[in-house]
Amino acid sequence: MKTKTIWGLAAGLVLSLSLLFAGQTIPKAGLPVLTTSAGQSTDVITLNIVLEEAAIAYDYCDVPTPEMVADGVGLGGRKSADTGFYAESHTDLAKYPVGTQFKTVIFAIGASLKGMGASGLTLDSEEARLRKVIEICKQKKIFVMAVHIGGGATRGPAGSDNERMIDAVAPFADYLVVTKDSNKDGRFTKIAQAKKIPLTEIEYALGLVDIVKQVLQ
């Protein structure tokens, strides 16, 4: 059996179990999509791998500004050589030409002080940046999807760096997807219930593959 077939069967099983647990309908958002980090952890790399496994083309920037998000596909032609960010554009330009407004922005939540330092950020400046990016998403009616797939390693006590990243993004998302280990204390469940946000809990990051297919395609 081919590797991709095994991945597909496993992802389908994990997705079915996660939906059975969550009891939620997966919302539809659409393409094009921008992926980014909330906290500069390596979980955004996992998110990008998930999209590639799902055969979904995307744009990526580690620290996009509101202006870059507003500029849509291609991020206004900005290149990684510019100071302060790293960007990639894989979006199918035949379908979504440069400048097409993003329909979805996906945030991978997870703090890394090392990652923030490498990007010239502090916890305070990262929080401020995220607020501005989410604000432009709301203004332009861009669907905000937030994922927490780092498990307990990217959780912590109240007020810690990881919890501050959750506070900055999760309550303002249109859809939350978290691993079971990330939600052991039910924190994301409480946020989802309080803000009436659809929530899907998955066993592993692998469960994201079929979810992003349904959300984006």
C-alpha cells in the first residue's frame, strides 16, 4: 500500500474520531490561504507540512504585518530578504493572481522565546502584532482559523508566554482545532463555549489533513 494511501486512511480515521468527540460541523472558508505563527514556535512548520500533505497551496509568513495580509496573495511582493520576516508564496497564481484577497488565515499557536528573539520580537510586541493582524482579518472578513497542535509542551501556567499567545488569538478565531493533549484542562473548550466558536479536538496533528481539506476546498 502506498504511503499516501496509508496517510489518507489514518487521517480519515482520526478525523472521524475527533468529530465524534467534538460534535461540531466543520465550517467552510475557502482559498486562498495564508499560514502564520502566533508565538513563533516550530508548530507552524507542522501546519505547513499538513497543508502540503493535503495538496493545498498556500502563502506563508512568520510575522506578517496587517499591510501584508491586506495585500493578499504574494504579500505585496515582499521578499524574505527584507528585514524582519520570512515569507514563501506557493499559491496557484493561475487560480488566485497576485493581490487576490486571502479568504483564510491560519494561526499556529505556540510560543518560543528563541523564535521571537530571532524575529526581533518580545512577548508584548508579538501580542500587539497579533491584535493588529486579527483586526485587519475582521475588517476584511477573512476567516480566522487557530490551531494548537503542540500539546502540553506549548501550554503553561496562567500568564505564561504560551498562555498569552492563546489569549491573543483563540478568543477571536472563527474556528479552533486543538489536539487532545493541548486541551487536557479544557481551556479551549471554555473559550469556544464562551465565544461560541466551533471547536474540533483531534488526537494528533495528522488529524488536521482532512480538516483543512474540508475547510479550504
